[in-house]
Amino acid sequence: MTLRLFNTLTGQLDALVPADGKALRMYACGPTVYDYGHIGNFRTFLQIDILRRFLHLIGTPVFHVMNITDVDDKIIRNAAQAGLPIGEYTARYEQAFFEDLKALRVEIPEQIARATEHIPRMVELIQKLEAAGAAYRTGEGSWYFRLAAFPEYGKLSKKDLSGIEDGARVDVDEYEKDSARDFALWKAAKPGETSWETPIGRGRPGWHIECSAMAMEYLGESFDLHCGGEDLMFPHHENEIAQSETATGKPFARHWMHVRFLLVDGRKMSKSEGNFFTLRDLLLKGYKASAIRLALISVPYRHQLNFTFEGLADATNAIDRLRTFHQRLTAGAFAMGSNQAVQDAAKKAQTDYRDALANDLNTAEARAAIFGFVREANTIIDRGLFHISDRDAALAVLKDFDAVFDVIEDRDAEPTRRALEWAAQSGRQAEVAPALLASQSLTDEAVAALIGERTLAKQQRNFARADQIRAELAEKGVVIEDAKDGVRWKRK
RNA sequence: GGCGCGGUACCCAAGUGGUAAGGGAGAGGUCUGCAAAACCUUUAUGCGCCGGUUCGAUCCCGGCCCGCGCCUCCA
């Protein structure tokens, strides 16, 4: 099975297969670590996670490189405001970023590449460009890429810049450039700013050069796939292509994937709109990490996702449905044998599921295949026609689902606990939802004890007491269900 | 202005030239001490509007309306 993925470069679905026949070599633009990640950032990283997990599901090994931009204008500005060296400043947010990825169950790429650790490679690349006549140095020591040196410029974003006159619609830069569209490769040192002494002068890298240098360092001059948010298509990726292909004379990435931005309540998320949320904001409101994950991956990556709290609640309930089904499978006692109807339905669900994902990562359709199976299986269980071997088949379906979606296995307690710890450390207790605090007040052991007491009360037909305990638990966010095979409970 | 995307039931959201997946929510029912869960029934003769092509269009073409994104180192 091969994944057919939309390729921005060709404008069509192309088969995504490793050029070397072994591992798929991919580069993903990572975060600029100057603040906590927001849900928009994570939608992109989650969709890339879906991609790599699906590749693994169909047996394609992946070598995935992600950069960390740990030096740029915003970082320099914010670190100065915080009175910290940029290394200390970025380390804090880089750590937070990885904690957040872990909470969202995003797999960590095989290779993490920090810009500040690859300065020599960037310098070499700039020197190469200079030798090719595509880079020039300005009076105060900055370096620019000469756009005129790359006639194919615009091929990714389908922009025709030939008609754009210098100076029109382009910010006035503090540095003099030959042409307004020429972009910075290297920025001359300014007093008080972090800089590196190098053969091309003292300064710091421009933004685009780090990705070219690091992608080539770990993946070679040509590689399979480059991904990022849609905003990066232009100018970032366009510039990467220009400088990389000019330097090597070879195609850079063969395949480009861009994840669309999400909207919040129908508008672009922004701090000034008041609809800006970090992952931590949501965890402190009491939403589970798994629900956030599901909400952010259920709409296919090429479609705008409108993020709402209602959607988050929907996702929470959808996960409950899957988890209840899973519990039902594992806890239930089934007779020996198998039911052909279940076996067939399971096979079909798995096929439909994989086909949907293979078709440009259609997560919505893939999800539907799984949920459709869940209902079929539940119906058969209700009729008492579900057998031991059917359980294996059903669990295999859920396993495939979780190999990519990863929301059924409940590992939500840890991210929530960490978020609460973080809130306490950073003085944000006021942001913690009261219901979340209440639900934290009962340990698993305390819940078990109360459930034991309730079971006893029920046996004595003391339903008043039993209901009282149930209400007490409900207040603390614990929901119980009396099933045939025992009491199930979960935290809301 | 240039480039691009989208408008499908109460909400979210797939999809196909042949008659509308899935999730959530609501209502009724089965089951249950009661709940919950699960299941069943139910909620678009209809897929923004108007034309056209076609035996037939939500899906193709044209126009219009509305929303959104990029064109500013914001994922």
C-alpha cells in the first residue's frame, strides 16, 4: 500500500515513497521557541504525526528531521526583555514544547536540529551561494540571496513575482539590498545582539538558511518530503528551494506537504482577538489531552479546521465511546468460537480505514470506518452473538486505529497532572477550572473504596446509600456504570 | 488588487455523475432498582443561489452571493 499525498509542488496527489527504496527521508519545520505552543502550532505537528504514523502502519520506515529555531528576532527581543541569555530563554520553551508534544502523544522525530548548533553549515552554504554569484554582502555586513539568480522562484507557491516592482508592497529594510525581494541569508551583528564570528563576518543566520543547511546535513541534497504549516509555503519554503537548488544544482525536496491553519470560532486565532489558546490553557480548563488531539486531527490536514469548545466536547464524548467499547471487549466474557459477521466487518473496517488514510490522509473518513465497526460490533455483543475470536478481531481494528490516532488508551492523567504542577509553579492557579480541581481530589484508591462500599449497599438493596455515593462521585467528576461484568468508572 | 480554499441536517464533518458516511447533540423506545453504557427508531426528497451540459448533478461547466486563508520571518 502506498500513500497518495497532495504535493504542493505538482498540485496533485503523488505517491509518497522513499527514493532510496528504504526509509522515507522527511524534514518538518519545527517551532521557534520563544513562547508556549498554541493549538495552531500543534495542529500542524499533529498532522505530521498522523503522516509518519500512517507510514509506519503500512511498513514504511521514516527518518524525520525537525528543526528548532532557537535564534531569531523575536527570541532576541523577548530574551532581552526577560533579562536572559537567549540560550537560557529558548531552553525553557524548547523543554515546554517537548512536554506538550508528549502530552499530545506526538512521536518525536528521529533527529532534532537546533539552528544555533549548525552555524558552520549555514556559513558554508552561503559561501557556496557567493561562489555561484547568488549571494552578496552589503555595506554593513549582511548577506542576501539574489532572487534574480533563481529563475524558477515561485514554483512552489505559484507566484509570479516578475511583475512586482521593487519597493512596492515590500517593507523598507534597515539594510540596503539590490532588489527588494532579495532575502537575508545572514544578518550583520548589532550591538548587544547574539552573534557568531565566522568567515563571512560577525552576525547571525537569516531564518531560511537554517532549514536548507540542516535538511541537507541530515537528509542529503535531495530528499523525499518537506512539511510545514501553510504560512511557510511563502516565503520560507520558496526561499529554501531557491537557495538550496542554486547551491547544489539539484532538486531539493521532491514532495511538499502543507497543513492548513485552523480557525478558532470562525476567525483566525490571534492574541488580540482573544481566541488564542495554548495547549496548557486547555488542559487547565479541564480538557483531556486525548480530546485535544482528536479534535485537532479529525479534520483532514488540507481543510480549515474550526476549533471550538463544542468541538472539544464532541471529541471528548467520541473518545468515551471508543474507550467504553474497548473496555467492553477486554472485560467481557465471551463464548468460544467466532462470528463470521464480525470477522467480515472487522476486515472491512481495517481495509476502509487504511484506504481512507492512504488517500491523502483522510482522517475523517478513516475515523468513520472505525466508528461504523464499533456500532456493528456493539450490536452483535448486545445480541449475545459475539465470541472470543471476534474479540481478537475487534481489538486488531482498535489497534490499527490507535497506531495512528492514539486516543483510546487512556494516558490523560499525566498531562493534566503536569499542567497543574506547571500552573502552581508559574502562579496560574486562578486559571484552573474548578471542576478539574474537584476531580483531582479523589485518588484512584479512594474511588475504588467508594465503589466497593456502593456495591455492598446495592447487595443489601440499600439503593438510597448507593445513589448517594454515585452522586458524591459524580460531583468529583467520576462517572460510574454498572455493567453485567462489574462496575466501570471513568473521570469526566 | 493577485493567488487559493470553502459553503452538506441543530453542531462538527466525509463523500460520489445514478440518488446523501461518521461523530456529537436532541426526541422516543429496549435494557436497568434507578442511572449510565449499549442497541433500535427519529432529525437534509436535500448538499449557498441561478443557469448550462447530461437519460440523470450535491458531485462537471459558467455566473452570482457569502465566509476564510496567503500575498507582512504567524504552524
